[in-house]
Amino acid sequence: MTADTLRERWDAIRGRVEAACHDAGRDPAEVTILPVSKTFGPDVIREAVGLGLHRFGENKVQEIRDKAQALGSQEAAPGIDWVMIGHLQTNKAGVVARLATEVQSLDRPRLAAALDRQLRAEGRAIDVLVQVKTSDEPSKYGLDPEQLLPFLDELACYPTMRVQGLMTLAINTSDPATVRGCFRRLRELRDDAAARGHQLPRLSMGMSGDFPLAIAEGATEVRIGTAIFGSRPYPDSYYWPESGPETN
């Protein structure tokens, strides 16, 4: 991928996000773009850094580790912030605690406890978003909506994690109304939590194929991968395998 191609795609997606904000009657300054760089190597990320990007979403811990190792000492790519957006196993919390600046997929008490232990060992604190499951699709991870308020109460005991908001993945369907319903549900859950004293200003929802619907429902951040970096060699099932009991 050439730098010119990447710049054209970045400019195009910024224009599309701005247009979606205007269509929704929102200020474009309210919505940020998180570039999702999963499967793309250090050279592509270095080109993106040259465009002024510095936050990158990754689905797999090993990709964060490998890319951080490749780019960490490169003067051409300083100050990269790695954002974990994929399902996180507790036995990999140590890598995330050491390298990531944010986790958007915090979805269960066991993971919160493990991440807190590792963050305390590293002497760090990071931003987190709670991932909530707003569809019945089995391939999607996330906290059950009914468990959100108790989980938020529990997280208040962990000063290593600054809870900033909520994240969700919409159902994979061609029906816009159903997709939009997933995003609406997250916003409603955020509003309910706010009424109980939990301030959650951020809503991370919407990807390359559905971000206008997410923006219409109040997204403050959209996670964009293919529209910026191009198509990937792996299907979504590579990143979100069938959910089931945690094995570690």
C-alpha cells in the first residue's frame, strides 16, 4: 500500500464520518475514528503515523506484542497507543497491561481482576470500556446487559482502570433497523447507568459497514479498518470465534 493510497482512504473516511454526523444533526467534533490495524504490518502502521495517526485498534494480543516490538524503537513511529478491542483472555492480561493504553473489550469480573493485578504490577492505569452484548449472535462477546450495573459498581474498586464508556458489536445482518437497534440499546444502557451515577461519556460502536447508523444513535467513536487499510485475508470468524466458556 502506498502512502498516497492510505492518505486518500483516510481523507475519504473522515469525509464520510463528517457527512454521517451532519445527517444525524451532530457536530463532527463529537465523533473520533479509531483506525483498526489488525493483520496489517509495521510498515503500514508507520505510514499511518506519518499521516498523524497514533491510536490503533487491535484484536489479538500477539499482534500488539509483535508490532510494538517492531515499532517501539523506530524513530519514524513514536508515541503509538495500542487499543485492545478484541476478546481478551485472562492469561494474556499481562501483555495488555504492559503495552496497551486502553482496553475496549472488558466484559467480565474475572478479566477485570486479572487486569487489575497486572496493571498494579506494572505501576500503570489505563482507560477501559465495558463491552456489552447487544445482540443474540453467538459469535459476539460481551457482558449481558442485565449485569452491567453490578459490574460497573465492581469496577469502581479498581483504580487501575478508568472506566470511560461502553462498546458493542452490532449483529451481522443486512437489515439496517436491526443493526441500529443494537446501537440504540447501548446508548440506552449508558443513559440508564448515568442515572445511577456512572458517568460513561464514550460509546464505541460502528465499523466500516455500519458506522453511519452508529453515529445516528450517539456513537462517540467508530472503529474503522477496511475503509482505511483495505480488505483483509481473514474472515470475521478469525477475530470473533464462536463464544463459549473461557478455557484458560
